[in-house]
Amino acid sequence: MKRNPIIVALDVSEPSKALDLATELASVVGAVKIGSELFTSGGPEIVRRIRATGASVFLDLKFHDIPNTVAKSVAAAVQLDVQMLTIHTCGGGEMMRAAEESAQKTAATLGRRPPLVLGVTVLTSMDASNLQEIGLVQDVGTQVERLARLAVQSGLRGLVCSPHEVSILRKHVPDDFALVTPGIRPSGPAGDDQKRTMTPKEAMAAGSTWLVIGRPIYAASTPKTAAAQIVQSLS
Ligand code: C5P
């Protein structure tokens, strides 16, 4: 069977609602994403309960701190048995190496597969003037490529990026490197805050490994049907 590349973002504040969604969707999607809003309200317990539905979990807390602290946070995430997690690449090479090493070592100690530690480059909410504001003079694309190369050198095995960045990033990363893309809309552009979208099929054709999809699934009248239709659209 082909791997299911759909990750549903559970961007709801109520842990009970997130658990209901995970229970409904576990059998039709590849993974579910727990972000900082849900984690802050539901804590590690919501991660354990969602894992218990059988769903793979992407813990999207975008760690960015000194290497020692990030390594310990990654170890705690591995203890929670998550399958993917995020760190900020602008934390630097030493921080990224510490994160990847901690994922490998903690997983080996527990006899688990290490989670995919994904680097976040430049947030898609930032443009050139936002970068300049924090002292970065490069344009967004140059900065994304620079951080992607550093992520590869630092041993990461995946990145989160816009589907529009995938083709250029593929030139800088190994063949088996994971590129995880949000900004996906099943029927073309939607009237929300995602500005540059691709359909699931377009994003896979561009070279995405995983697709992060939130509102088109969790806000649908029947999330399971919406997810199944998206999976169907890929074949
Ligand atoms: O509802 P929607 O499909 O837009 O959700 C996309 C998910 O991906 C959200 O959880 C959002 O925070 C996340 N994300 C994003 N753009 C990025 C990074 C993460 O939309 N650049």
C-alpha cells in the first residue's frame, strides 16, 4: 500500500474536540499535527490520548533555545512517542545537531524509531521587510536556501516549507530528505489567510513528502469524508 502523506493539523483549542477528530481520522490519514495552542491547553496528556487512537503524531512546537535545552525537549517528545517534531533552523547548526542526536539516542534507548526532526526555515508570515527588521538583509528565498543547507549539514532529515519552495529546495537536499508542506487547498485558493496555495496533487507532483492540511479537513461538515476525498484525489 502507498504511504498516506496527509497530516491533519488539529488546530482546535479544546482537547476533547481534538481527541474526537483524531479518533475519527486515525484510519484515513497518515498523521495528525498537534500545535502550540492545543499542547498549551491539553498538555502531554492530550498527546498520549491521541497516540492511543493509533494516529501518528507530529508535535509542532518549533523548539528554539540553547542546544542543551532543545536536546532535552526533544528527548521529552521522544518519551511521548511522537513521530515528527519541529525545531527552528535559525537556532543554528549546533542546536540542530543536538536535537537530531537527542532524537536518535533517546529513541535507541527506548527501542523506538527516532522521530523525524523537521527544521522550520523562514516563517511564511515573514517578508523581506520583516527580515530586515530583525537584522537580516537577504531576501526570503536566499535565507530559506541558506538555512536549508545548514539543516542538511547539521544532520536533519527534513524541513517544513511552502509547496512553492519545494522545487528549489530539492536541489539542496538529499533524495530521501522529507519536505513537509502546509498551504494546501483541495480546490485551489480559498478565502482565508493562506496566500500562496497548491492543491494536494500539485504539491505532491512538486516533490512534497507530506502535506499538512487543517481547515479543509477539520472544519468540514464530515472531516472523515473530506480527508478520504483528498487521499482519493492523489491517485
Ligand atoms: O488550516 P490550514 O490548512 O491553513 O492549516 C495549516 C497548518 O500548517 C496550520 O497548523 C499552520 O499553523 C501550519 N503552518 C502554515 N504555514 C507555515 C507553517 C505552518 O500554515 N509556514
